[in-house]
Amino acid sequence: MSHVSEAGSGAAPARILSVDGDPVGDVDVGLGPDDLRELLRWMVVARRLDRECIALQRQGELTVYPGFEGQEAAQIGSAWALASQDFVWPTFRELAAALVRRVDAVQYLQYHRGTWHGGPYDPRATRFGPICIPIATQLPHAAGYALGQLLDGTDTVTLAYFGDGSTSEGDFHEAANLAGVWRLPLVLLCQNNGWAISVPTAEQTAGEIWRRAEGYGFPGVRVDGNDVLAVYAAARDAVSRARRGEGPTLIEAMTYRIGAHSTADDASKYRDETEVEAARAVDPIRRFRTWLVSTGVADDAFVAACDDEAEAFAMQVRAGVIATPPPPVEWMFDWLYAAPTKAFERQRDEALR
Amino acid sequence: MTEWTMSGALNRALRDALDDDPRVVVFGEDVGRSGGVFRVTDGLQASFGDRRVFDTPISEAGIVGAAVGLCFAGWRPVVELQFDAFSYPAFEQIVDHLAKMRMRVRARVDIPVTIRIPSFGGIKGKEHHGESPETYYAHTAGLKVVAPSSALDAYRLLRRAIEDPDPVIVLEPKARYWSKETGELSADGPGIGEARIVRSGDDVTLVAYGGMLTRTLDAAAALAEGGVSARVVDLRSLAPLDDDLLARCARETGRVVVVHEAPRSVGLGAEVAARVMELAFDHLQAPVGRVTGWDVPYPPAALEQHYLPTVERICEAAQAAVSY
């Protein structure tokens, strides 16, 4: 049974635009025309870069790369709801959200180029945590960061991304429980993209992920993760709640991973192509673009300009990635300890001899 | 001069750290209202409030993960994982994140987390309450690991651990919590990475740490009665090891015996033996001896004295080295 048809079997996700781009909810989410156009522009730019990254991997310029095609609305709609001081804890598939948060794409991609772990960008300056591959382990970090804000009395909100597969891990439970008990200013944003590598969501959990929030003592919502307005509205509400001191929210954004888990696997081995075609039919970019053009917020010239910008940006990032040299050997040692020990420095000298 | 229990000295170290640095927070299971199962956090919440000293759900991965996140917000977390084996649910957070985070973010964030773990056996504990986890953590790059053996040194090491800008695991020997030592508490003196000679001697060097130091000293006293002059080194810092002192003692006494209650295979004694061999091979007059727990799970209370190194086993190993 395919994920797309199954999605209808649980609670209907909140939706503002139909899959054809017709309004089916309140389209006034508090965003003016400039913001609305920006959402489209970022989605187009992100998708083009994602495809370029896959090409770069095929050409040997990147190591294994996890594509996010299909998840642009879920990432960009949620990231757009954050204020500049807010902090994001990502998984390894949040390049689109990183772009919106102004993380330098070439620096970000050094992770996938294999020149640095974690992320060479400055997490404090960018308000974007290190890329996290172990499943759900970023969630306790997000809880701790949110606790730090609570203790300091700031109005900073923390948003953590994770996938449907993450919710099977203990760290998801521990972080959600801490968030509830401590009433943390935290938004837990699950991108349910239907698949955890080769295992469909139905084999990952028998329930609906958004409903788990009730057990932790805070609200959960399910939204159409391919509807950027619906994602934005849900994230905006959750961020506002957190900022007002009303605690965490769990958002389950129903989306779909159009590509394979990463460039290292072949999704056709475990997934029916008709399911992917069905997902393409509910494409988040086409839907939003149709509505924007139909309302006159964007015109054909803007759409064309987005495509041109996306192309130019992808080429610029490509050039930057290819120009990134391997790091010097001493970087293996340089940042491990703030206070290196004598024994460690001796070993460093031995390695660099 | 004041008489301190190790538990009391550790409590005082936390109190002084909380006083000195407003960014220090202390949290863990039962550390707030109750004051900790070994009384180490007794009275701290009453003094500093429940925003600086607080209880957590039973959630070891959550505790360590939250500590990492708190560092990004500029806090200096000191957490307790209630018993040695209860640190294992947090293993992924410790090894994958705590240890590596500073390097992963290219030092944009320091990770000055202290993890206190009541450790080791000898108190007739239930299963999973008498383990020696030091090899797991000492093997992990990015962590510093210390194990005090006495009250005054426990104060010093915990203060130094909290001040340290890197993550430090403090393995507190449960069997020594109520041991007493008289003197003034001070953070000055040997730091992390430094061992210390606690009894002088010329014939053989006995190296021990944590809960095994007392019986190693007892063994040295017994050996002296038989005419063997045993030097005793308190390792204190398990990662990094004090290569310089180990090498010097090996050169000066020519014989080294390592004592620990952890199982022998791939235990810290293997690393000490390797370092001594690398650094002082030409001076050795006997193979480095190891007196350790057996390669079995930590046994039930009724059997633990058959597992832990005894004074007799330590003396035998020292005699074997001397008469080699």
C-alpha cells in the first residue's frame, strides 16, 4: 500500500491550497506579496541546487548526498516562520532550510564533500546547528538549547527537524518528554516523507506521529507538508506559542521523498514507481506557483527570473564546491580540545612529522 | 583542619563551582529535592534554587544531550548519571556528540560538560551498580576521564573538571564516598593529566586509581614488612595518562604492577603496560604485572571479594616482579 493513499487514512492534514493550487483554507497567513514571492523563489532555488548536488555526487565532487526533492515546502515554510534570533537543529537533509537561514551553501556542502564533519559554518552566527546524521540525537540538543533560553529568560525559539523514522528512536521520546516536562520553547518539526531508507512509515509506527504530542502534554498538529502556506501557518502558530512561554508543539508535515534516501541507494528496489509519480502530481512548487500566478502576486516574468536565479546560484555553488581543497592534515587535531594535553600534542607532532 | 568525607568534599566542590560561576547548572536524576543517592548534591537546590540545581526525568541520553545543547547557549552543565551502568543509555550522546562536538563545529562552541558517575564496586550493590566503565570513555577521543581516590583530591579533580573547557567524565568510587581525609580543600595542585606519587619506594611501582588505591596502599605496607619497598602511584587521570610520571617511576624502580578492578582484557592496565614499555623498556627488570578484576560480568554481592583485587593478590604480583 502506498504512502500517498495511506495518508488519507489517518487524520486529514491541515491544508490551505489544494494539490491544484486552489485555495481550500484561509490564504491570509499574514504574509505580504514580497514574502509570498520569496517563498517561491527559495523553493525554486533549493530544488535546483538539490539537483546540482546529485550531479556533483555523480561526478565525484561530493560524497554520498541526501536529496530533499519534494520536501521544499516543509523545510522552507517552517524556516520562514522563525525570527532571526531563533535556532534550528537539523538532520542531514535540511539544505533547503539552511539556505533560508542564510547558511553559506558552499560551506554547508563541505560536509558532503567530505572535507569536514558536522558543518564548517558557524552554528552560533548562523543560528543553525551542526548537520546531524545519527537519528534523533539532535533532539536532546535542541531541548537543552531551549532549556538554556528558558533559564536565560530570552524570547528565542528553538526548532528541531527530524523524520518519521526518528520517532522510533529513544532520543525522540526523551527530548519530547523533556520538552513537555520543562515546557520548553521548542518546535518539533517532523517531516514525514513516507520512507526511512527502505522502510515505509506504516512499518515504522502503527499510530499517527502528531498524536504522540498529547502523551507528552503539549499540542500536536498534522499539516500537508507540500503546502507551503499550511506549513508556514502551523509553524508560525507553534513559534508564537513557544515565544509566549506556552511550551512546545509537535508538527507532523506530511510530505514525500521524491528521490532515493541518498545517492547511495536505489529506491526502485523497495518502492513502486507509481507511488513516486503520484507524489510528483502533488508537487509543492507547482501548486504554490499556480496559486501565486492566479492571484497576480507573481507573474510569468517573476517565475522565469526565479529559474534564472536558481540556475546561476547552482552554478556559483558548483564552482565553490569544486574549488574547495582538502583540509590540511593538522585539522584532524586542531579543534578537538580547547585545552589539549601534553600527550595529545605529542601525538599530533608525531602525525605531522 | 577539617575532616572531609569524599561525598562531602564533592558536595563542597559543586557548591563552590555554583558560587564562582553563574553559568554552572547541576542536574540529573534525584539531584535536586533528594540531594542525590550518595548525598553529593545535598542541600544545593535549597541554596541555589531549582533553576541552577534541578531534577530530570529518568532520561540519561536526554540529560547528556541537553547538556550538549546547553553549551551552545553558553551554559556550563554538571550532570550526574546515577550509576556506572546507567551511563550506557547515554553512550551514543557521549561518544557521538559530547566528545566530538567541539571539533565538528570547528571550536565555535566549547563543550565544558562535566559528567559525574558514581562508579566501581565494593559496596555490595545490585547488578549494574558495580561496573568499571573507564575503558569505554578513556578510549574515546575528545573526552578526559578522571577517578579520584580520596576526599581532598576528589574536591580538586571535580573543581578542575568543571573549570576545564572540554568534556570531563568524573568516575567517583562509590566505595570511597564515606572515606575520610583531613585537610583544607583546594583546587590547586596536580591537575587533569597528572598522576601523583602517594607512597615512596624503590623496588617496585604499584599503579592504581579510584577504589583500588586504598588496598594498594595496604599492600605496600604489607610488602614493607617483608622488606620490599613499594612506591604507589595514584593515576587520578585515566585520559590522558601521565606518561612522564609513569616513565620516571618505571625507570627508577624497574618494576611496575598495575591494579584495577575493571576486567583485565583491554583494561587500562594494558595501556599503562604499553606506555611503560614504549617509554622505559631498557629500564624494566620484569614484565609489567596486572592485578585486575576477572573477565566476567561484575558478580553478585556475595562474590565480589572474589572478583576485586585483594591485598594478597597485589602483594603476590609485586613479589613476582621483584623476584623475577
